[in-house]
Amino acid sequence: MRRHHLAGPVLAALLSAGACSGTPSDDEVRETLASWSATIRTAGNAWLQHDVPTRFAGDVLSAAGDALQGEEESLTGTEHTMLRGRCAELRALIQPMRDAISRRDDAALRKQLATLALFDARLRSEERARTGP
Amino acid sequence: MKPKQLLEITLGVFTSIGGFLEVGSMMTAAQAGADFGYQLLWAILLGTICLASLIEMSGRFAAVSGHTIADALRERFGLHFFIVPLVAMGVVSILLLAAELGGMCAALQIATAVAIRWWAMPAALLTWLLLWRGTFGMIEKGVSMLGLVTVVFGVAAILLAPDLSGVASGLVPSLPHEKAAHYWFLAVSILGAAIAPAVFYFYSSGGVEEKWDESHVATNRIVAWGGITFGGILSGAVLIVAVLTLQARGITIDHFDQAALMLLDPLHRIGFWGFVASLFIASFSAALEVALAIAYLIAQGLGWNWGEDLKPRDDARFSVSYTVAIFVGAILLVVGLDPLKLTLFTMALTSATLPIAVVPFLVLMNDDAYLGRYTNGYLSNAVVLFTVLVACVLAVVSIPLELAGG
């Protein structure tokens, strides 16, 4: 009987922990977005300078795509529409970058990195507007 | 000092430096730097002091008593008591072994883009093969010496010229400005990575394997403090490099690929391959040590034949122990556990179980039946006990909070 009394709260705590861990806060998603955006930019620039192998740069882009898809799927409800949109926008930049890298097309990758820089600037200005000066 | 003794000390210090970093210390330090700047350097300092104390004690214990920690625990406290640290350390060490195999696989994934789970069995096989065919000296000296490649982090930290006042302020514990649960979770993960009981249990077994006696006490002290101090500095260098390359760009570490970018700024292509080599060799070296530590713990505690220098047929149960441990660790990766999350969680769990492994050992270190005039002083008892209890309390509080916070 006593075991049942203990099992209830323990199970509830574990389930609530699981439930919480499935729904990151908006701040966490913004941080993840900015982090993957910076990761993609750094890996792309390193590939242009021949500092990292092609297969590694491709793998970073795949990992970024998977992580962003996970974030997007975790954002349910209309209040997250804008953040979901940003995740999708960044994800949309990934495939052309992968194509450019697999074709070893430096010029195409530079163009995509310039688009990524614009995306980053927009993220930063939204962050400033949200948190104040 | 005789030339032979000097050579022994030099070899020992280099081995300790090369063997200090492993996937846990690398990734916890990198994540701490990327998330909190220099603010968690104090945890590395505290962990290093505590580990150096424990390593020195375990070497002294082996040299003076001729016992390993595990067999003395069983002798002093009895088999029923010994089962508690055996189970607690056994479970945590298998998770730790899985994390180290995961580190090897992650390095191979970064180098080849072939997914981690495909590398799990080859990595396990390589680890097992070296234990099956190799000798203690080859594993301790040879592989740990290769670990000197991790000095690349020290070189990178120097080239990046960190702000020394920022570094110094990080050595003093301070409260986090945000994400408190994650801050304390990382602090205990750093402590757990530094003070893994498998390491100092392994060290005492090494002392007995190499037939140390009282004449090794002074050498052991220099090797323990010298090697571990330099190793701790390397761990600090990982954190500093992460601050200046990852945090500076807003990169947090959710994936091993992100950590692999940390040496690009100062060292470019060499930095990339230096990271891959460091992660692979450091994890490989630690996987060998942890697998052996598990087998030592079981065999010594249960009174079986043991010895890495014996042929497997002469200590069959010992050899079966590390074989099973390695393949259980590999299976955890094959079924798809995320090695980065596994690493951080295992390091925190190590902190939570520290008192079970360390407190009975401290009792042995104060028992003059084993150590005669070489028992511990008050200061070393106090430093180790304080660190271990703080790490345990913080772990018990922060692990559920980190899980709840995602």
C-alpha cells in the first residue's frame, strides 16, 4: 500500500519532467535558432577556407536541419507562429547550402551565406525590439 | 634524485596530462564556456584539486598497503557492505564507458560523416581488442601518451589571448545571472567528470599491477599533483577556447559538430583535425581505463584472479567482466542514446554517487592498520569530503531541475 502512495508522486514528477522537457520556452527556441544560424555560418566559412572537409560541412547542415525541425515541431499553438516561421525560414536556407557544398560551388555558397547574414540581422533586430535597448 | 626516478616522474606526469581529458571533461568544459563564459572555471579548479588529492591517496594506499581500494573495501567492511559501492559504481561506470565509446564514435562521425551508431561496435571491438591483447604498460603509458595531442587546446587558448582578469574572476565561485538550474547542473557535471571514482580506483590497481612499495610514495605525490594540475589546466583551456570562439558567436553546444568548430579560429585546419584527434584519443584512452576499472572493481571485490598483464585464460572472469561491460556500453549507443546528453547526464550522476565511492575510501585512508604512519592529514580529508558532499547535494538538486527544464 505504501509503495502505491510513493509511486503516484514519483510517476507524476517524472511525467511532468518529460512533459516540460518536450516544450522549450520561446527564449530557448530563439537561443537555439541563433546558435544554429551561427553554427551554419561558421561551418560554411570554414569550408570556403578549406579548413573543414566537405562531408563535415554537409553533416553540420544535416544536424542543423534536424534540430530546427525538432524545434518547429515542438512549437504548437498560434502564439508561436512567428517563431515557427523563423525556424522554417532558416531550414529553407539549408538545402541550397548543402547543394552548393556538394557541387563545390564557392560562389553559390557565398550567396547563401549573405542571405543567412540578412536572416541573422533580422533575428537580432527582433530580439532588440523584444527585450528593449 | 636518481635518473631512473626522474624518468619515472616525467613519464608519470606526461601520462597523467595525456590521460586527464576525456569526453566528459572536454564536453562539460566546452558547454560551460559556451553557455556561461568564464563563470564555471571554479568548478574545474575544485574538481582538479579534489582529483589530485584522491589520486595521490589511492597511489599512496597501493604503495604502502599493497592493496587495491576494492579489495581493501571488501576486507575492511565485508562483502555485504561492498555490494553497495559495487552496484552504484558499476552502473555509473558502464554509463561512463558508453559515454567514452560515444566520444570515440563522435570523433569518427565528425571525420567521416558516418552516423555515430554505425561506429559503436567497431569502437567497442577496438577497445576490447587492445584490452584482450595489450599489457597494462601499453595501455597506461602508450595510449595516455597519445593523449598529449590534447595540448592543442592549451596552444589555442594561448593564441586566443584571453582576458586574464576574466579568467581570474571565473576561478572564484559566483551565482549565475540566468539559467540557474543549468548552471548548477553543468557545475556538478564538471565535478563528476573530474572526480570519476573509476579513475582513482583504476590508479590504485595500477600501483599494485606495477608492484609499488613505500619507496614510491614521494614519486606518486609529484606525479599525482604535477600531472593532474597540468591536466586541469588543459581542461580550463577547453573552457577558455569555448568562450572565445563559441560563446563569442552565440553558439551553444547541442551537437558534437558544434564543439568541433572551437579550434578553427586559432588553428584553422590543424585545429579541426586536432579536435577530432583529441576527442578520439582522449575518449579511447578513457574507455580503456573505465572498462579495466569495472573489471578490477568486480574481480578484486569478489576475490577473483585479476591482472591486465595476465593472459585472458588465466583470469577468465576478469576478462569476461570487461568484455561484457564494453559491449553493454556499445549497445546503449546502437539503440540510439544521444552520446552528448548521455555524457552530461552520466557526469552529473557520477557526482550524485560520489559519497558512496569516496567516503568508505576515506575511512581506509585513515586506518593505520593499512597505512601506518602514512594515514591522511586533516586537510586532505576535509578538502575531499567537502567537495564530494557539495557535489552530491548539488547533483541531487540540479539533476531533476535540469530534466524538468529540458
